[in-house]
Amino acid sequence: FFLAFSPERVDPGNPTFNTRNVPKVVGGVTSECTRLAAALYGTAIETIVPVSSPRVAEMVKLLENTFRAVNIGLVNELAMMCSRMGIDVWEVIEAAKTKPFGFMPFYPGPGLGGHCIPIDPFYLSWKAKQSGFDARFIELAGHVNGEMPHVVADLIADALNSRSKAVRGCSVLIIGIAYKRNIDDIRESPALDVMSLLRAKGARVSYHDPYVPNLPARAWAGAEALQSVALDFPLLREFDCVAILTDHSDVDVNRIAAASDLLVDTRNATAGRCHNAVRLGAPNRVGVVEPAAV
């Protein structure tokens, strides 16, 4: 028989890149294994990238996902830093990405999600230890990313405190619980961790997500099943806080902001346009809201 490994390369919700047009890395146990596996995949995929072994193919996948996790960890740390320094991290990133070389933009958020990026770097770190190597940089990024749900829960608490409200007893509506925009996947979603943390603090938590109509009790630490609530804009002011954790394209953020008393934005969906929005990584962290855009 012939044996080869080819890592998955999928970006759920991406309308541009699909199975056919994403290059396929293939590494066989022998050169003949690689040739046959490449021929098989070549019947359905436009570009095949042969490598020398399955181990190299496996490391390609781990590098790709670790690269993303580490860079997201960097911008998450920058978001917390900029907030304390009175700088808008989103403006910094937008300006930095105009550099035509040597820079690739990554964006902060409530944490990592999905079945690959939150997990693969730790597998690589574990495997490195078997070779006597301590992957400190990878583990530090994992620690930063793992703390982001706590950072967001504290941001919501600070925003409520700025309105002289305690988290306990307050009602919080989470907008978006899928781990990324425009998909229905909640695996490892940081939104679930934020919801659990708020629930533990005594908040009454609801959510709206057009892609996730039902949330089983087993999927989060809330001990009860939830259903996505309808976006009844006139009733949004009944919530003490509305928090955007996943910015689905078909959710009208401007209407949500206009109808909400207090909005916490972890994705820069409001981009500083809303007078009642507190943004992750912006200088208004303790309830000092920005002026509405003209």
C-alpha cells in the first residue's frame, strides 16, 4: 500500500477560497507515495505542493496555525496595552497595514475559537517537549489568548460600573456566539467562555446569533439550554448591556448601537462611530465614550 499525509486547509465562511483553489500540501512515506497522492488530489484540486515526508506536511499545518495564534496573541496584548495608554489599537493597525512590505494585519478579539487554531499550537508545544525543547513563545501566546474571555468579561463589568451598575443582576445580550463571522460553528468559541464568566458573576445572559438558533446546555457552563433571541430593536434598551462578540455580516450593528443603552464592541464593528459604545483596545475602556462621528 501507499501512505501519505495531507493537512486540511479550510477557511469556513470564506467566499473566495475553497477546496479546489487552495493549494494542497502532500507528503508521502516514499517518493512514489507522494507522487500517487498528488495525482489523486490533482483530480480535484488546482495546485499540489509536494513535500519530502509526512512529517514535513504535518509541520506545515502546525506552522500555519501557530503563526496565526501567535500573531493574534500579539495584537491581543497590544489591545490591552493601547487601552491603558489611551491609544486606539484599531487605528494603529489600519495605519500600519498601509506599509506595502514586512507587515500583515491581525486583529484583536475575545479569544481564539474553532477546532484548529486554539489547539494545534499546544500540540506543537507538547511535541517539542518530547524533543527536549521548550516552546516558550508559543505557550506565552496561548496564555494571552486564553485570558481574553476574562478581559472581555471585565470590560463588560467596567462598562456597567461606569453606569453605576453591578454585573450581578444585570441583563447582558451577547451578539454572535459562533467562533467567527458568518458561520454556525461554536467549537471552542470564546463567546461561550465570556457567557459562562458573566453567568458566574451573577448576570442574566441571553444571546442573538442568526447562525446558531439553539445553544445546548452541554455546550457552555450555563447549565441550561438557550435559544437565540429575536432582535427586537425597541426592546434592546431593556438590556443593561449589549456586547458584540462575533460580527456577522448580516447583523445590523448600527441599528443595534442606536437601540442599545450601552454597547461593548470587541470587534471594532462600530469603529468609533457610536457615542454609547465601549470598544476593546480603545481608550474608552472605563466608560469614557467617544464623540459620535459627524
